[in-house]
Amino acid sequence: MMSSRLIRVKDAGAGGGHDSAGSRGGFYKWIDQAYTTMLAFAMRHRLAVSVLALLVIVFQHSALSRREAGVYSDECRRGGV
């Protein structure tokens, strides 16, 4: 809603959008190219990215469960993590 009040019709039609050359120059160009490359890789390898995400979730849950169960309790008593 707020952006619709800030963008003027003449600015939108003047070629000042995201496809213009000025929008993709300098440091932003490097960020945009890296993001585009990573996104293309993720879209080509959807299954591998999904499996990796699930593995991260499972291992993180496992680590938190062990910590709550007191597996690390000896280290905690000695002042460690």
C-alpha cells in the first residue's frame, strides 16, 4: 500500500525499473549475479536442496535433544558449553 503511494506512474513507465542498466551496476551487480547463480543451481537440483534442508533440520533437532537430555551435562558442570 505504501509503495503504491510512493511510485509515480511517470517514473514506472520511464524505464527506471529493475531491468534498467542503472539498477544492475556496481557492487549490486556482483550480488545479483551470485544470487542468480545460486538460485539457478537450487532450481536445477531441487531434490538435493530439499534433502540437504531436511538433514540440517534432523541434525539440529538431534543436537538440541541431546543437549536437553543432559548428554553435555559434564561439560556444563566444568564451565564448558
